[in-house]
Amino acid sequence: MSAMRPFETKVSILIVGYNSKELIRDCLTSLFLNTSRAELSFEVIVVDNSSDGTAEMVSEHFPEVHVVANLDNRGFGAGNNLAASHASGKYLLLLNPDTIVRSNKALVRLVEFADSNPHAAAWGGVTLLESGEIDPGCYLRLPSLALALKNLFGIHGKSHQLVDRSPTFCGEVEVLNGAYMMVDRAVWNGIGGFDESFKLYSEEVDLCYRIGQTGRPIMMTGASRIKHLAGSGNAFQSTRMLARTRGQMHYARKHFSTPGWIAMGCILWMHAAVRYCIGNVLGCLPKQKKAARVASAYSLIFWQPTKWWHGWNGVQL
């Protein structure tokens, strides 16, 4: 039996965009400016789910990038699955269009971290907000009813304390930020990549859950840091909050028992109800515009639970 042929490319960088031409331009500019091919063998694959001229822009200004124009926008997960089907790297690095590679060692350090921890199945770095603070979604816990109840009552632990304190932090986590996570190609193929029934939100949570089921850990390092323009649209937009809740409910329906996902749905609705009602009350006071925006963000979840109760089932982008 012949030995397995080594990968010619170390890492395939997958970027999926939808009406994000300028974000992708800035992302690719920073990527090529701050990543040396002398130190890292990489390829870049961009899947364009839109018709805003992104594919043409990338082909013109970044000819080394492999562009896949996808006329059917089926979401983030399906877009990455498509990109992965064109990839040749040992590692698959998911990179959001709204990220900036600000250090000339960020990707190199992430790959070095993976090489030094080959027992893991996926690896991630730290994402920073524009302010320089740690992105709250840098890494997450797997969803559970206990965590949902804590969130309902505003009980939050200091989950990012170690990352904040030390750039040399490394350890196991349950869920990596889908904006900046790298997966072993063999593991990706083994679990079939993303579940394409998730259109938006929670798809990386589902992916990390299934990676964890392989028995190999998911790890994170503080030595690799990039900027994430999280929520480059409106973080308090009601349609965005609705899509996020659909994703959460889709995950619950897939992985929880029937009583469990029903309970999760009730908790999600109560969470929206509390934020909506308090936001409306406080929004009537002077200098409480943010409270009014919060109430508006949760309005669809509160008033129209049938729009998210079934997850993404039957919903098109």
C-alpha cells in the first residue's frame, strides 16, 4: 500500500461573501500584505454569493485568488462547503470577509500552533473588535438549557479572562468563532463539513459539536490575533436578531430532545420579552436611545415567534 501523498498546500483560506465587495477587498489586501508565502504555503478561495461585482473585483485585483461565483445564495455553511470542495490544503481556515489580518505573523502562528498540537481537530485564534477589545464571540460554550437560563437572568462568567490576560494563552474550548477557525482537512471530510440546513447563525456551533464527537479536542491560542469588524451591519437590527434566534432554535431542534427544544424555545421567547419590555420602558427616558434600539431588535422575536420557532426549516434566504 503506497504512502499517503503529502499536501502541497499547507492551508486553504476560505472566504464566503454576500454583497461585501469592499469588505473582501480590505480583507484580501490585509491578508496578502501581512502573510509571507516564504513562511506559509497557502491558497485563497473566495465564494461570491452575490451579484455586486465582488467576483470581478477579486479577479482583477487579486488574480492569485480562486474565485467561485455562486448564483444561488444558500448561506454561510453551504458557501464554505463549496469553497472546501475546491481546496487542496492540509488545513481549512475559515475567514470572514469582515476580518483584517493586522499582524504579519497571525496566520503563521495559528498554523504553527496547529502543527504543535496535532492531536486536536480544529484550532482558532483571538478576534479583536475595532476598539481593540476581545470579541465577545471569540469562543463560546456549547448551548444548553442551563446556559440559556443564565443568559435570561444576565448571569455571565468571565469567559475571556485568560485570553485578555495573556497572549500566550492556549487551551481547549468548546466552540470557535466561525470568523476565524481552522479545521483539519481529514476531520472536515469525515464529518461532511457544515450542515447546510443552517442558513445563518449557529452553523459553526453545530460544526464544533460534531467535531467534538470525533473525540479530538478543539483548541485556541492567544498568540494569533486578527481584527473582526463584528456586526459590520447593525448589531441591533431586528432581522439580524431574528436570524440569530432561528439559528439557535435550529440547533436546539437538531440536538435536544423534544422537551428540551420546546423549553429552549420558551426561554428564547422569555429572553426577548424581557429585553423588549425593559427596553421600551427605559427608551422613554432621556439619553436611553440604546434601550429603545434593544427593544426594536427584539420586537420580531417577541411578537412573531412563529417566524423562528421552527428554526430554518422552510425558510429561504
